[in-house]
Amino acid sequence: MAHRVLFSAQAEYLGVASAMVKEAADAAAAELLGPDVAVVTSEQTGLAELSELCRTVPIPFVRHLAVEDVLVTASETPAAAAALLAGRTIESLGLQVWTSGEVAVRAEGLRAELAEHLAAEGLPTVRRGASQILAACATPGGVSLGLSDASMMLCDWPGGRVRLRAGSEQISRSEFKLEELAQLFPLDLPAEGRALDLGASPGGWTRILRTHGLEVVAVDPGDLDRKLARDPGVRHERMTAGRFLRSSAERFDLVVNDMRMDVARSAQLVVDAADRLNAEGRAVLTLKVTPRSARRELYEALELLDPAYSLVFARQLHHNRNEVTLVLQRR
């Protein structure tokens, strides 16, 4: 029996995501269903296998995975969902509903209708912590409906679209990238550890690192936001990242780099910072990749990084835009 697995990606990167999935899954084709979602059909590669491939190959442009068991119309979805779940043993059931492209149905309405129908059938759903997820993605071709193991879906937000709300203390929207990463991949840093923020201005990532209890050395010739000026846990080094790394012998538990520079320079800077990391230290790096050459740029960066780091996480997050976020472990 062939497996059909939905995968979501940022619209501009769905092409490269599809090519990488098709190759990794040894599939004949990946069919585009909407602007940011496609489905791959494979005899050998199901959800569990593709989830592992996304993490290890890696295939970072895939944000979210879900099984497609049936394709139905919107009006058929509640009844089809109940039939799909009938007779199955489910510890706890969650719902993920989203849309892609021009469709007549609204995700919120379809989700409410599904939840109400399932509850009436004795299948209540939970908002958080479900072991299995009923996923429903509405595209111009219909509603792809399937039951998936929550641990294999890469992200617990529908379609991988993580929604975060700006707080009054927010300094920059770049903070969302680090907040989203913390949701998907806890960094497990030591309490009261030390972080080095390269290219810190205006200080968004520095602020987030402080909320996690880290002391931060923020390196940037530019100014930091005034919110950080009175924080005794922040030290601003007003110089370039390269100069700081050449002149300092300090040690850190974490190095982060979210600077806007070409992929090779950005990767090399983090390689140069490896000697500043403690034995179990990690680095977080955002690579600014372009859709046409994203795969080549990614592999070139990984090749540069490999002598100094092992890769532990790679994903184009919802808040990345034209970037891929890497988490690296010092070798």
C-alpha cells in the first residue's frame, strides 16, 4: 500500500522542498496541492520515515508533515473523519486544520464543525498534548484528511504556521525566530550560563536570551535598545564580531548569529567562534538563503561548519522568511 504524506513549506521554497522530499523518499513525484503544501506518494516512505529524513538528511525547507488517508469535500469531512477514527485505539486526539490556496471553507469553521461532530460520536479532542492528530488541510482539490502520530509531524501548529504575539517588551520582530525555535527545539542550556550574541543590535535576541536566564555579551558597533541599557546581565561590546573573536578569550555556553550576510561568511564566523564555546556549547545560526540556490547554499554552509560542529537541528521556521535556522553542537 502506498503512503501519501502531506508536507508544508514556505511558498517560495516549496519547489526545493518538493525536490528534496521526492529524492529522499525515492518517490516518482511530489504533487503540489496549494501554494505552500504538497503530497508525496511512496511505497517505502511513510510519515515516520519522512519525518526522520527531514531531521537527518536534512530537509529543512519542510516545516510540517501529516498523513493523507482520504481526500474528501469540505461537506464530507466530518462524517469521513468519524469513519476514519472508528474502531481505532486513541489515547488522546488533537485537531489541526488549515487551508492553502483559494478555498471556500474557513479553517476556524471547519475545525469547529469537526470538533463538534467528533464529540457527538464520543471522540472528544484536546488542545494540547495529544498523542495523535487528526489533520485536515483544505486545498482547491478538496480536504486531505488523515490521522498522524503527533511526534512525527515536525511542528504542533497546523501547517507549521507558528503564531506568536508581540509583547510590550519586544525590541524587534527577529525575536519571534528565537522564540519559535525554543518551542520546537529546547536548547537545554545551563542555568545562569553565558551567551555571545554576534551582531546583536538592536538587541532582540539578547533580550530573549536574558529571559532564559543567560548572561549575554552583545557584540555590535551599533546601539542596543534602551530597554537593555540598565540590565546588569548584558555587556555591550561596541565592535565587529570578527574583531571581538580575535581579541577575546572568553568562554560561552551559546553563540548566536542572526546577522544579514552571505551564507559562507555567516557560517565561517560561527566556525571562528567555536573555540569560544565550552565543551557542551552550542551555536544558533540563521542562514540567509535564496530560493533559486537554497539547496546549494545550505550544503556549502554545512560543509564549512562540519569540522567544528555537528548539526542537531535545521528548519526554515515560520518566522524565518528567507532563512534557515541551524542549531549546532560543538565537536
